[in-house]
Amino acid sequence: MHLGYHAVKCRSQRELTKGTSIDKGVANELAFFGQYPPFVAEGDRGDQHAHD
């Protein structure tokens, strides 16, 4: 992952139809990637840390 990969989880059609906000989509993305071991180790990276 440290060689330039960028993983995202886009909002589903259901989330778009329901009007899920961007903030809620980001929260869902963090929860999604927080469940999978390859991504858990990268938890100190990502957009939420890029501007800190």
C-alpha cells in the first residue's frame, strides 16, 4: 500500500438515492476499511490526516 495505491469506497446507489451526506459517506468509508486487516494497519493515513 505504501507504493501509491489509493483505496476508496464510493457511496452505493442506495446511499445516493437516500441522500446520504458526504460526511456520512466518509464515516461509512472509514468504518468499511477499519474492518479489513490490510487497511487497519494504514489507519494513520488518508485524507483525514492529510490536512492535520
